[in-house]
Amino acid sequence: MDSADRERHWTELMERSFEGDSTAYPRLLGLLTAALRGAVRTRARAAGIEPEDVVQEVLLALHLKRSTWSRGTPVAPWVAAIARNKIVDALRRRGRRIEVPIESVSESLGTDDGEDNGRAHDVERLFESLSERQRQVVRAMSLEGYSAQETAVRLHVSEVAVRVTLYRSLKALAARLRKDHHED
């Protein structure tokens, strides 16, 4: 599948998820996860950052910012903008001042550059659907910029527990977003 076909497929899955297809969004996330791992791996490892941490942060941001995607526009440029921002955030946490051109992330995803369309999303409302521990992990890693290891130390749990909690949080947020979308 070439990049244009992949882009059309991703956009179609996102559209279908907004139309109530309960299988489309998980399939899209699976495809995006694979693409993100490839896009993030080289940049993260070169900077001494755990690539999977960045991928998880991007996936979480996609969930939290899902409503900012404009229907009828390609998904990949929106994902690339979020991924670029999360890569830069991770690099800044490591004490590096760096700029990552959006084109480099877009090319890794196999798409053209695009805008991150901005409609604000009520993050606190989404957080209410999470357990206290899940909120702590999401806030620490996504809002305060801690790594999985730093979050584990901060919360007095294992790093594996942090990663599992983040994964479960992503699933819970996806379920909440689907539910909210169906109610609209």
C-alpha cells in the first residue's frame, strides 16, 4: 500500500469511527501505532529517549485531541503534527533545545505536511472517566512531561505498572470518546 492509499485508509477509518463504527477506531490506532514506532524510533534513540514512551504519549494525545481533527481532512498530517510536538517535548525533558521539522515526521508517516486543526477539547471531562491512579499517570507523563521511569519513582510503583496504567488509560479514554461521540 503506497502512502496515498494508506492516508485514504486512515482517513476512512477515522471518518467511520465518528460515524459509529466501533471497530474502525481501534483498527486505526493499531495502524497508527506501527507507523509511529517507525517515525519515532530513529529520532528518539539518537537522542537517548525511549521510543515507546514517545509513541504512548502520541497515542494519548491523539485520544485527548481527537475532536480537533476536522472531518474531511487527511488524518496523517494531524497525527504528524501531534507526533512532532511530542518528540520535541521528550527532547526538551532531556534538557535539549531542539527543533524537529514537521516534514521529517510527515515523511516518516508517508504523508504531506498539514495543519493541526484547533478545536479545544475538555480534557478534565475525559479525566473524570479515569481512576485516580490513571489520572496521576496521564498527568505526570502527558501534562507534566515525566518519563515512565520518573513517573514510577514519583508514584512509588514499578515502571511496568506505569506503562500498563498508561495503556489502560488510553483504552478507557478511547471508550469514553466513542461513548461521547455516540451521544452527540
